[in-house]
Amino acid sequence: ATQIKSLTTTNLSALDTTQMGALTATQIAALSTTQIAGLVAGDMTELTTTHIQALGTTQLANLGTEALVALDATQVGAMRTTQIAGLTTTQINALEAGDMAELTTTQLAALTTTQVAGLSSSNVQALSTTQVRALTTTQIKSLTTTSIGAFLARLPSRWLKASKSRGLSSAASPVRTGASSARRMPVSRGSTTPPPTGRSPTSLGTTRR
């Protein structure tokens, strides 16, 4: 670990795939932030998943955006949730659409509200429905109106049309008020017609002598 710290960024970048792969997790974890910042895209492709997991949050926060984007799906998928949560908003926004699609639902759920609030419209549009469902309520609330609009824009048009149709149909249905909403009292089949005004019920049943 002491020897690895003495390497300059130029010496570190000069290591080939075999030499980089021979480094232990302890040696990777011992790299200084300056050495990490000096890594380029070609260096990142030589790192194994064990190397990636050995990186601390401070080391990753100092990783250049070009180097971060160079990570493939396997390397990104190997990142621990604490590592994901430690990425800066600049690093998150540097991820391309394909990089965002590589994030697992567990990794997405680990994003802080600050990271989610800083997501660009293109990043949000790259998320699948499954990934969006993995976001917590708190994360959803931290999305900006622009980000939400970007996600809605990628939904199938038939969904939006159906939603608008349901909204219009419910709005067009009149609400009955007053006498029109009163229920009519049912008339019993066994009831008789009330007698004419002025005659008593007994007079109807008597005959003239």
C-alpha cells in the first residue's frame, strides 16, 4: 500500500491490464484522491469489480466524469449503495442514457434527494418504468417539475390520451341538484286511488234507497 501511494498519476496510467489486475483491493483502497483524479477512461476499463468495490466514497467523489462514464454495466452494477450515494450531482449528470439504464433498482433507491433533484431531463428520460418505481416517495418529491415533465414525455401517447379522455368524461357528466336529484316515491300496486275531494269514503260505499 505504501509503494502504490508513491506512484505518480503518469506511472499509474502506464500500468497495463495485467498489472492493474494484479493490484489487490487493499492497494486500490490506498490510492490517494490525486491518483484517483488522474485516472482516465482507459484505466477504468482495466479495473475489476473487486477493485471498484474497494474504492471509498471520497475516492469516487474525486473520480473524473470521463473516467466514471467509462465504466461498463458490470462495473457499475458492482458498485455498493454507499458508493452510489457518494457520487456528486456533477458525476450523476455526466452519466449517459446507457449508464442510467445500468443502475439497479437498489442503487437508484440509494440516491440522495440532492442527487435526484440534480438529475437532468435526459437522465430522467433514460429511466425505465421499473427503475422509476424503485424510487422512494421522498425521492419522487425531490424531482423538479422539468424532470417530471421529461418523464411524462416518454410515456406512450395512448396512456396520456386515455387519462385525458377519462378526465373529460367525468368533467362532462352533469351533477343533479334540487328537484331533479330527488327520488320519486314508488307507488304500491295494492294502493287505491284517493277519493275525489268533498266525498267521504263511506258515501262511496252506500246506495240510494
